[in-house]
Amino acid sequence: MTARELADRICAKLRQSGHQAYLVGGCVRDLLLGREPADFDVSTDARPEHVQELFPRSVAVGAKFGVIMVVEEAAHVEVATFRRDIGYSDGRHPDHVVFSDSAQEDVRRRDFTINGLLMDPATREVHDFVGGRADLAAGIVRAIGDPKLRFAEDKLRMMRAVRFAARFGFQIEPETLAAARDLAAQITQVSIERIREELTKLLTEGAARRGFELLDDAGLLDVVLPDIARMKGVEQPPQFHPEGDVWIHTRMLLEKLQPNCSPTLAWGVLLHDVGKPPTFAPATGPGTRIRFDGHAEVGTRMAESICRTLRFSNEDIAQVELLVANHMRFKDVRQMRPATLKRFVRLPRFEEHMELHRLDCLASHGSLNNHDFVRNFLAETPPEQVRPPRLITGNDLKDMGIRPGPRFKEILLAVEEAQLDGRFSDRDSALQFARSFSQA
């Protein structure tokens, strides 16, 4: 059973029991735009306890807000009772709710007109109490009622306005945009995890450049990612970056991110040059150029701090750090020793490093020579040569009479380096090399 089939069945059963029931919100919006909804929501005048009586396989996911999750096979649909929200002291959730019998009253508490549409699943008739159909047709994201009030109730709505406008290629209605600018500083009242989720969606839904330009236009970029905002106006050497400053360059990479790309790749793209503003050094005279000495190292520390602040998992933090730390190494791949190159391509999720480098090149000088060199190396080099089996272990060193200690690691690393360089591929040669190295 699909979520859509389950939503239709829920509405039918609620109506058979004498209740109003409609599809509501994003699923109606997406259906009218000809998109496949990611999920389906139902709005009804039935009280939560009655919904659970009608649907025994359900879970109260937001009981005090009147939200029940109905589950059938692999499908799930949220069913919410019509309500009015009273007070938003935390800037995110209503302090309490009053259940209602009016669909129109329920719709007016919602965020944007394009998300305030109701649909009768039986007839596909749309009920529009807030002008959402006209805004869909015009490509406008408009807050329902007073935008300052809507944003004051739930500060995250400011970022959602940006994301919806970016995703659909819409404009944010002027009063709604002005309200976001006025209240942007209050976005910090939202939990950092929710901010991270919105930013990640903005980066991975296929319109990252537009999203970050709108985030900047709404005054939110300076608040949620001040280190990214500092990229604006930081000039780069034109011989390597004819496109312009660091902010222009970064937006050009964002524009090339594919929909549903890896979140760590997306964050690596966003943060790869975050170390440039603090390391900027202007040209000092003829024959010199703008420099960003150590920007990868500085950027790696900054990226780690940003990701920790946003409470990424340790695994994702490590990957973003690696992407930032290694993005400049591609310029040296042709001069690398075989062992160094093999270690480089053995980095975790190396395909993300390749894609970041590719986008970095396309958004600057345009040359993919180093990218293609590595791609060809990977295609032509058997995996067992890139990751050969270990020829000797610490036990072998003990058998040689070498005492365990720091020297162990040094010898084993030297053996592996020689093996990766192609100097030998058999155990006897490795043992002989280890003996010679230990005596040197």
C-alpha cells in the first residue's frame, strides 16, 4: 500500500464516520504542481482519541497537538485535528492548542498560502481559504496573514520560506521577505539541529545556489553561517579564478550540485574555501599575486568547528574535514610518488573528493586535467595494487628480534610505502627490506 492509497482510505473512513477529512499541506501543493509528494497528511475535525479508535494501528506522535500517525504495511500518514494554536513562547511550538471544527480556522494557523490548501481525495476538489492557488500559479511564497506574526510563532518558517522559494523557483513575496529580514536575528531561538536540517535540505534539493542567495537576501546567512557570509568581496587571483571573489566561486560550485547529492559532499563544497577570508594576503607589487597561504589547513579547523556547532555526527564531521583538508592536493597528483597517490585515492568516499575537485575546476579555471589523470589512474590500476595485502606484521618484526615500540610503526610504514611504490610484491622481499631498514 502506498502513502497516497492510505491517505485516501483514512479520509474515506473518517467521512463514513461523519467527520470532515481532507488532504492538506505540502502533498496538495505538490499534486497541483504535478510533483509526486514525499508524504501525505490528513486534516480532520475528528478528535485524536477518535482517530485512534478508528485506526488501531496508529501512534500518537504529537498527542497534545492532535497529531496521530496511522501506519499500514510500509505506509504511514499523519492525521491532525483542526485546531487553533495558542502562544509560541519557545519560538517554535505552540504552548497549547484548542481543537476546532472549522477547516478554515485550521488553515489560517499554517505557514504559507501554498501550504494552506485542502483537497477532497474523493472528488479532487480543492478548498482554498488563503489564496494559495493564485500564489502557486504566480510562483510566490507568501505567509498566511501577517508574516511577522507567522515568523514570530515559529522562527524556522523564515528558513522554510527560503527553501520553498529555492526548490520551486518561486519568489518570496515582498512583505514576507521584509518580515524575515526584520526577524532574522531571532532564528537562533530554533534548535541548532533543526537549522542544520534546513541548511542540508537547501544544499541537497537541487537549487543550492538560489537557496543561499535567498538566505543572504533574507538576512539569515550572516546569522546561521557568518563564516560563509565573510566570503563576500574576498578577491582571488584572476589567473586562477577569473570568475571573481570567493563568494561568487562558492555559489558557482553550489549551482552545480546535483539534486539528492551526498550531504557531506554538499557541505564540503560549501566549506572548501572557508579558510580563505582569514588567510587573505593582497598582492604586494609587480610579479606578486593574492595569496591564501595555509587556507586548506585553516579551513579544515573552521569546518570542524562549524560542523560541531551544527551537531553533525562524528562520522560526517570527519568526512567534511577530509574534503576541505585535501581539496588542494589534486594540483600535485602528477608529481606524487605512486605510494602517495595510492594513499590519496584510498581516502574514505574518494568519489566525493573527485566530485568536489571537478566542481572546483569548473567553477574557476575550467581545466579537468588533474581530475582526468586521477580518474584514468583509478580505471587503469587494479584494486589489489591500490590496496595490496599486507606482506608482514608486527609478529614478523618480533621474530627478527626487534622490540615492540615506536620503531615498529616506522618499519611497517616504510615496508608499505615501498610495496605501494612497486619495489616488491612478495613476502620474502618485504622481510629483507624490513631487516635492512631496521639496521639503517
